[in-house]
Amino acid sequence: MSRDTHAVLVRLRLSDNDLGTEADEKLVEYIECPIRAALDESPGLGVWDGHEFGGGRAVIFCYGHDGSILRETIEESYSR
């Protein structure tokens, strides 16, 4: 039996309607750092798979086998 992969996408509105600004890039990096650290601390929970900018938004991509636990872990990473 195969295990499903779930996605947790963190979507951010950028300062403009295109690719954002340097400040937006720094904000995405600031948000990604604790997410990546939390996933590194919990092997097997999930993976951070990068981000993309476009259309006035940034999206951070994370994947794992339990979307609920992955989402909770990402949300908790902000309170550290």
C-alpha cells in the first residue's frame, strides 16, 4: 500500500502585484528558516521544497505523509 503525500502551502501576499521587493524576499527567508529547522528536527515528518514568487504572491512548499501534523509543526515553528 502506498502512502499519500500531503502538501502544506504557506501563501504570502507581496508588496506589489509582480515578484515583490527585496524586503519581500527577506520576509520569505525569515518565515522559511524556522520551518526548515522544525522539519530538520523531525526526520520523516516532511520536507521543505522551496518557494516561488509571482503574481503578487509568494508560496512556500512543504510535503509530508500527514498533512495535519505537518501544518501544526509549521504553525508552531513561528512561536519559537
